[in-house]
Amino acid sequence: MDLDGFQRVIADTYLERDAERGVPATVAWLAEELGELAQAVRKGTPPEQLHELGDVLAWLASLANQLDLSLAEAVQRYANGCPRCEAAPCTCAP
């Protein structure tokens, strides 16, 4: 599934409910899921990590939907590698 398709599935499944909660609540849920991903990376198994990655992506898609923005368009910033030096791997000074 591509990003546009994923974002549509999330919109079809959750947009009405998530929009009722609003953007601030969606950002809070995204932050919570990111914390769960961090914990899974530190202490979890690969299946747990994969589960949490999916949750983070779903909440990110929900946020993009509420902001009427495209994740596929957002990732274009990195289409040529690093957005600053446009190299892959990045050659910017650390």
C-alpha cells in the first residue's frame, strides 16, 4: 500500500471520530504512541516494535487528514536525500 492509499484508509476508518476529538487531542495521541514506540524499541520484540510503528503511522496519517495535508507530498522533502545538502548519505556537518 502506498502512502496515499494508507492515508485514505485511515480517513475512511477514523476521520470523523478523530476530527471530533480535534487536532490537539490527535497530537497528544501521536505523542503517546511515539512514547510506546520508544519503549518497544528499548525493551520490546520485533513484533511489538512493528505494532507500535503502525500505530505511530496511523496517528500521523490522522493528523495529516485533519490538517488537510498529504503524507505523500510531505515525504517529497526527502526525495533527493538530505533536504539541506541533497546527498545520500547526508554530507552536512553534524
